[in-house]
Amino acid sequence: SSASPPSLAGFVVGHAGLYQALAMFAVAYFIIGMTVLSVCAIATNGALDAGGAYYMISRALGPEFGGSIGIMFFLANVCGSALYVLGLVEAVVDSFGIPPGQKAGTGVHILPQSYWYELLYGTVLLALCLLVCLVGASIYAKATFLIFLIVVGVLGTILVSFFATRPIGVPIRLPHFNGSETENGSFTGFSLATLRDNLGGGYGVDYTTGQMMSFSSVFAVMFNGCTGIMAGSNMSGDLKRPSYSIPRGTISAVLFTYLVYNLLAILMCATCNRTLLQKDYGFLRDISIFPPLVTVGIYAATLSAAMSNLIGASRILYAVARDDLFGRALALAKKTSASGNPVMAVILSWLVVQLVLFSGKLNTIAGVVTTFFLLVYATVNLACLALEWASAPNFRPTFRYFTWHTCLLGIAGCCVMMFLISPVSASASLGFLLLLLLALHYLSPSSTWGYISQALIFHQVRKYLLMLDVRKDHVKFWRPQMLLMVQNPRGSARLIDFVNDLKKSGLYVLGHVELQDLDMLPSDPLQPQQDSWLSLVDKLNVKAFVSLTLAPSVRHGVRQLLFTSGLGGMRPNTLVLGFYDDTVPQDGLARHPAFVSAREEVPLGFPPLRAPADPKLLSAREYVGIVADALKMLRNVLLARQLESLDKAWELRRAASPPPAIHVWPVNLLRPDSARYADTCSLFLLQMACVLNMARAWRRARLRLFLCVEAGAMPHAQEEKLRQLLKDLRIQAQIQLVPWDAVTRLHWQTRRGPPGGPAPAGAVKEEEEEGAVNFPANATQVSDEYVCAANKLVLEQSPAPAVRFLYLPRPPADTSLYPLYLHQLELLTRGLGPTVLVHGVSAVTSTQL
């Protein structure tokens, strides 16, 4: 699980001293231990495939995180392999290299030393690793088992040597810029004085690089010797029972190496002086009872680590390539041999390692490799933490010795050590990870692995929905929550977009009623339609939910949706309907920019629009009944007419002068005898116009508020009163006085002799009540002539606005008058262009802080 524990322990103890060395091992293995617990938990929660940590992260956190960490883990293993090869070259040159200053070798010192020669030795050793990895995982497993036996034998010999070897002086030849110099180190045997001298830190210059060592640089080199814990999980695709083997093998490796490191550190501090530990990393050969075996053990352990990282890198690259996250860029790495060995991934990994070898000394890249490994470990812990916090029933690993606390500690430990080792490398690594995340988010295909983000969002949304208490609602924080009924989206694309601007961060539900009987059907017909509706929401880029229902009639279906749509404190408070008239529906979906710019045909499974000769799905009486039902259920109602003719993009792109206008008529034009501006409905109408004006796309538009005045009624006093109301409500609007004596005269003439007979007895009393609770019985008393005059009055106000907001009176209590009520609404809004009729039943404006 580590590269040459004895020589690494000597390097750490020589510079850091016993106390700091033990602290380094404790911190490193604490981080590794927390990560191992997370690895074991994920590994025992289902079938593992090739890729180890990459496979775990990608299946838990999704393709963006998985692909990003996969590439970084691949690079970490590649750099780690190069690191071990360079370390092995250093050990070989130390043993067999011609000493600096000598031109010819003597005895076993026959290898020339220079940058290019050392690169050549590294290339040869890497080629040996390549051959083993190309043959396959089985030969690699046999080779590593043989190396394990050799390393255990060497460790046994070294432990015996500490007790059996007598005190000796060890001459140390140090390289120097003009030759070499010699110092003397000492193996004192067990000595209390030696132990005392080695307790504290004594950081010096690393004789292989000439750099001054510090806690962070020593920890970086030491931590690389501990990264072999992932070697087993990287081979997950080659193991017969990965969920059985990975926990047992990984935990055993961690405990074994931790004990060995600590034991060696204590023995070295008690027997070797600081000079020997700092100036000669190969001192164990000099004190061993059988020196050649130590050399063989160091070579074998380092070669094993280099092979482990190379084969691990190839398996990660193969897994990333097989998942097609990077498209054709990694297509070559998917090719395997007949036995299933990913030979092209091995060759590509070998090529990248060969490139890294050009960097030279091993400590140059140790910091970057350590940062990458720490980032990968942090993400493994994050994956386990996310799975634990999501509380999904299917996350039930057989390994239970972990909690979210261990995951969190692992993440914190990794992040802290990353920045302690090298703030620059840590920042660069995080920046690189962020770039990969963004690239994969926008470029990678969608996966079928399941997204942990969805599970976490569900968990949090459920929690917050339970906290959203309707009993604590206050008018200050009121927002529109829309239910828009859509018969066929092909004829309602612009209306859907318009209502999206009206919702002001509130709930928005697209409702649809399918007129069928489930008893007569073999299965639910709404399920296949759901995807089409969700695709529509995505394409139109509206923030809406979809709610579909089956009902025997449209009215029953709307009732169902009004009763059942939403959840907890998020329920629709406003019903939006298209207008009921004889206009032939036009397919606005096919001409919508979201579909015109798409390469493919409109792939949505919506039926063609109703032909002019076809009967409608609901009658005029049923349509008005839906409005009446909504008002009985204390829902606000909006009726949208000719919104499909609203070209929002054109209106808002027009020249700045004059800016597009929104005309607001907060008076009940169908009841001129009780017209007021401050009732609940008028204030709701003002609020909706203001909400539209607050939407980003409509901010350039100007609100124009029309005040209908009669001669002798002190218009300026009315205007001032209305202006004060707008000021109190913080609504910016231009007030325009509109004389309407000529219009109201028609109404009073009609009332003297109404064609429908005398006025009902309760009419006067009803007129005195507030419009929000009044069922006007005098609907018959407004003549068509008057309504047409009111329509003309609205139409004459120029310039023509982008949209108009008009007051919607309540439907009459007498259902037989529904067709007449709808006829008068049609006359009132005829030819006005995009118009919204509004009736509000709830208080929505506040003057309080």
C-alpha cells in the first residue's frame, strides 16, 4: 500500500523529528481512515464496476462531478506513477551511479549520472511496468503479491537489524556543485541521547533537490507514500467480489502500513543520529544485516507502487472513456484485448507518465500529486455524505461503521491539508476542477445513473414545505400563485410565456383536463403525455409545474385541479383562463423562437388544433361556471383575451420613445353606477399590473392608470386621492383623466326603461356592497349599446398599449344569465388587442413596513 516504508519513514523522521513525524502519520491516516470508511460504505452498497473511486463518485454525484474527478484522479495516478519511477531511478543511481566528480566508474558504480541518463533509466523502468500491465490484471496481481512477500521479508530483516547491528559510523558522500563532500553519520544502537536529539524538528536542505524542507513539503512527500489505499478500489472492475474484497483489503492495508510507519519511526529515532537520517535516505542498507536484501526491497516496493498507479490510471481512463462523458476525445481508450484488458488505456496512460518524467526530481511534482489525491479523497467523502444525507431507502450499505460525521471530518481534513501543503496547488486544482465541472455540465450527455442532487433537493424541499405554515401567511408577503388552464399548448405558447412574467417568483402550474373515463381505459392516458408537457416547459424556459387530470367535463377537471394542485403552503391562489370566443386557434408553438431555432422538428406529442368547424369541448355556460366556481373557492380569476397576438419581443424592442405602455382600468365598466377605485378587486388589478411591470422583460414599460370622471364630480380631488393611494402602495403610474359622461348617459337611459323589465328589488342594496362579495343582479340592465360605447372609450386611448388590464365583474347569481354575461365581456374587450380581465377576492396590497 505504500512505496518503500523504511526509506520514507527515515526521510520524514530525519527532517520532522519523532513528535512531528507521529503527528504527520496520525493526520495522514486520519484523513485516509475517514476516506476508507466512505469507500467501504459506497463499495458495499451495490455492484461496482471498473474505475474505483471514479465509478463511486460518478454514480453518486452524477456525471459532472464524476467526470471531473475522474480526470483529476487519472492525472494524480499518472503523476504518482512518475513520482515512484523517479524515486526508483534515484535509488538505483544512488546504489550504482558513478559518484559526482569521477569520470569512470569503479566496482558496482558504473551508471553515468545526468538528466538525460536518468530519464533513460526511468523510461526503461516504466517500460517494464507497461509490459506487466499490458499482459493483464492477473499477472499484475501475481507480481504485486510476490513483491509484497519480498517487502515483508525486508521489513523483518530491518527490524532484526535495529537490534542485531552494533554501533557504527556511516560515511556519507554528498553531491556538490564542484564535486562532492563527505560527512559522517552514526548508527548508535538504542540510545536515550539519540532519541532526545531526534524528538524535535530539524528541517534541513533536501540533498536531492537542494530545496529547504518544511512541514508542508515533508508532509506532501510522505502523503504520497500513503495513497496506495485506493489501489484496490481502482481494480474494482477486475475483482471477482469487489464489495467483499475492497473493505477488507483496504482496511487491512491502512492498519498494517500505519503500524509499520510508526514502529520504524520510533526505532530510527532511537538508533540513528540526525545527520544519518537527513543526509542519507538509503542508510538502511548500511545498518542491515543483509544489505542487498534492503536494496531489493526498496526497488520492489517502489516498482510495485509505480505499477499500481499506472494500472490504476488506465482503469480510471477506461471507465471515463466507456461512459462517453468526453465524447470522441477518449474513444480510443475504450478498446480492449480479447481477455477484456483495456490495452489502449494502458498505452495512453504510459504515454502521459512518460511525459511527466521529463519534469525531473520527484519532489517537484509531489505537491501537485498530493493535492490531487486529497481532492479526490474529499470528493469520495462528499459522495458518501450526500448519499447519507439524502436518506434514500436504497442506500443501505452492508458496511455500517461510518456516519455523516466521519464523512464531514474526512472532507474538512482533506481541504485543510490541501491548503497547508500548497495554497497555490490547492487553488489551481480547485480552479481546474471548476472548469471541468462547467465543461461537463454544458457538453456531456445526460446520464441514466440517477442524480444525488435530486435526492438532496427532495429531502430539503419536503423539510421546508412542512415548515411553510399557511396559518402564518401575511399580506405583506403575498405573491401570485398561478394555475393556467391550457387546452392545447399549440395555441397557447405566448399566453404561457405571459403568465410566467406575472407569477413574480410564485408558484406556476400548467393545468390540463383530459375528457376521458378511466373505467373505459386499459391504463392511465396521462402518463405518456407527461414527458411532452415537461419538454414544453423546458423549451419555453418557463418556471412551471405540470398538473394533468382526467374528468368527465372540463368544469369538473378544473375543480379537481383547484382543490388538489400544489402542496402545503404552495397552492394556486389565482386561476388563469383563455377567453371564450369564436376566434380560430393558431399554432403559435410551431412559430415560437424556441422551436423555430431548434434543429429537429417539434417533437412534442400534442394533437393538432381544433378546426373551425369542430365543436368546442365546453359550452359558454360551463365556461362562466368555472369562473364562478373559482370565486366561490376564494381564488382570484384572470381571463386573457388575444394574448397570442402579443409579440412581447417586438413590443419591448421598440424605440425607447415612447416606451411600451400597460393600460390599467381599475373600474368596473359594466357597473358604472357603483364604480370605485379602492375595492379589493381594483387593488388586486393594480397589483397584477404592477407585478407585470416589475418583471425583467417589462421594466421599460410604463403604467397608465385611467380615471373615469363625470362632469361636476370634482375630478382633481379624485385624481389627488388616487395619486395618494398609488404613493402609499409604492406603484409608479401615470394617471389619465377620462371623461365618460357620454358613456354613462347611455346606461342611465337604459335604466329608465330596461328591456329586461324593472330593476330587481335588491339591486340598490347590492350596489352598496363591496364588489368583491357582490353577485350583481343588474347584469341585464347594461345594454349592448352602453358596452360598445365603453369598449370604444377604452380603444380610443392612444397610443395603443402592449397589454390592457380591465376589471372583471362577478358572474351573475342566476345561471341563466351566464351567456349574456359572457356576451357583454366579449363586447367590452372586442378589438382591444391583448387584454387581461381581472377579478380579485383576496387582499394583496400592504402599506405596512
